[in-house]
Amino acid sequence: MTRHHLTSIAPVRRYRCTYTPRDASGHLNPSDTGAAPSVQFLAVNAEQALDRAQKVTGCPVIEATRIEG
């Protein structure tokens, strides 16, 4: 008899992550206008989105906001 293991799959959601960019020397370079650049990811939760944003941008991530719809 063959046993099948069930795996639960968590739904992914879209998140927008804003971050503080760096200049060419690697120093933090916040915008003069206060607007922060952002990247979007599909992730299971905000924590995963923050982690991905930090790895991709190499910059401090300010927040992850779930995008509905």
C-alpha cells in the first residue's frame, strides 16, 4: 500500500516593500522629497516579503504593505 503525504500550500500575496536607497559609495541616501523607492514581491507573508526585498536591494527595508486585488 502506498502512502501519500499531504502538503499544505500557503497562498501567496503581493507586497510592496519600500526601502532606503544607497549612493554609489554605499552610504544611505534617503530622498529629499521623503518618497521612498519600492519593489513588489509575491510572498506568503510580510516577513518573507521584507526578507526578499532586503536580499534583492541590499538596502534597509522600511515596510512591506500587502496589495489587495
